Amino acid sequence: MLIFVELSGGLSAGRFHPIDQKVIDFVQTYSSPFLDSIMIFITTMGSKWVIGILLIGCMSLFLLVQRNYWGTLISFLTVAGGGILNLLLKGLFERERPDINRIIHADGFSFPSGHSMGSMIFYGFLGYLVIRSRKWPILSKLGWISLLSMVIFLIGISRVYLGVHYPTDVLAGFSAGIIWLIICISILEFIDWAKRKRKFERRLEDQNREKGQETFK
């Protein structure tokens, strides 16, 4: 939250953050046709189309395999709500995209990065599911968390490399994504806690009822 407020506050004041040009210059020193192709592929992993397809798969797992209706709903609201929030933030700040060595075409405003925010929300939510899983050993969880974290980081780097975002756009996207992700995960955890509490209370009532019947006998 503090990072996002700092970045957005500087933007509202019309200040160009010094880290932007330094990071852009550093990243683009490694520019090459081969790396261009890799970065275009990586940035596609954060596109709304790819995330949408993966989201459908995630929701299908919740709905058809686990019969988890709340998980299905929250996973959809997490990603869809994050997309709407990103559009609102872009419309609020209206920062134009950088015009330096742009490799791909991109529409809309720049702050915060939609790819960075969307990847943090979706792949971060997958990481949450991995952590919550009781079937996988710790080493497998660490491997998946490391892989998902790398995907999120590289998507952010790709947006700067391809010239469609400032580094502060990416940092703001990550920050806003984490905030929204925490809110949605907290809601899901609360629902899960309420369900477990309700089951415990019913079990306790059944036990008390059985004890009362035995005492009466």
C-alpha cells in the first residue's frame, strides 16, 4: 500500500521517478532479436486472453472436481475484479505510455501495468492454492511457488523491455495486485473458516444430543 501511494503520489505531482530511466536503459542494453522473441512470449503469459483461459481451467477444477462453489466464485471475482480495478486506476491517473524503443503495440494508459497487476493476481492466486493444498509435499510447493514467482517477475520485466511501460507502472501494478489479492484471499479464508465453524457446531450439537439420549435411557 505504501509503495503504491508513493508511486501514485509522485505521478499526481507530475514527477518523473528517477528509477524509470535507469531501469529502462539497463534493460534495453540487452536488447536483441532473440531476446525480443522471448520477451514477447513471456508478456503473452500475462495477457487477458491467456489468463482468461487458465482461469476457466482453474474454475473447472473447483467446480467439477472439488465441488467448491465458493472457491469457483471467488476465483472468478478475484481475476475479473482485478481487471476492473486496473481499468479504473488507469482512468484515474491517465499516464501516457513511454515512447522509447517500443517493440510491440499497446493501447490504453500506462499506470498501473495491467499485465503486471493481472499476473500478480492470477498467478499469485495459484500460489495460494498450492500453499493451501494438503496433497503436495513441502519441496513441491516450494518449486511451484518459485516458478510462479519467476513468471510474475519476468512478465513485469518484459513490459519494460518491450517499451510499453515504465518500471514504476510495473511496481504499481504489482503493489495494487498484491493488495487486491490479499483482500480476496481473506474473504475466501473467512468463508472457509465459517464453514468449518458451522460443521464443528453441528458435530457438537449431535454429540450433546447423543449424550442426552444415553442419559435418558
